[in-house]
Amino acid sequence: MVGRRWRDGPGALIVHGERGDVSVPLEIASSYRARTKGLLGRDTVDGAMLLTPAGSVHTFRMRMPIDVAYLDRRLKVIAVRTMPPGRLGLPRLRSRHVLEAEAGAMAGWGVRVGVRMTVEAEGGAVSAEPPPP
């Protein structure tokens, strides 16, 4: 279902790319507190973090460069950027969710503009339908 609110916690991100589906460990940050903390204070991240709802991010006080993907309401990628620490990302008007990962990781998963994703929250709840074949 589209437009569902998730709870903070683990899940899986399924990237529906040209190379087939790729599953990535995911941490969902949907509460104000979890979104505010994000990846601050971490040296690494196992997979990705989904900030929801979110339209922009910053990397002030971060210890590492990150890849940032802006997603619309249907979990379609509308922009991808790599941000070094100490930067303020531009807000994206259609962005409803922001995906963060270690710099370089998203290219390996096939994340690029136009790609659709699915989020599976812990307990098997699926948030969006995969793209039609």
C-alpha cells in the first residue's frame, strides 16, 4: 500500500533496478527523534536508512560522506547525490522520503533517477507495489 506510515525500526529495501531486484538491510526513521538523529555519530551504516517523511537532509556533524536518494510518495527516485560532511542538501519539492547510505553504496545497488523501490518493514508489511513487469 502506498502512503503508509512506518514505525522506527529494521526492515528491508528492495531496489527494482535494471539488474533485477536487490535487497538491502534498512533502518526506518519515522519519528521526529529518529529522523533528527539519522546517521549522526556513526562511522558506518549497515545498508541504508530511510527518513520519512523528509524533503531534505544535512551532513553537519557527520563523520563520513553519504549517498542521498530523494524519493517521491510512490518510492520512485527523483534525485541522487553524494554529500560530504558539513553540507546542507537542497530541498526537493516532490520528495516525501530520503534514503541515506555510505558514499558509493547506492551505485552498487542500482539506485538512480527513475528507479522504484519497495520497503518491507519488520513483520512483513510491504509499503509499495513493485513496478509492473
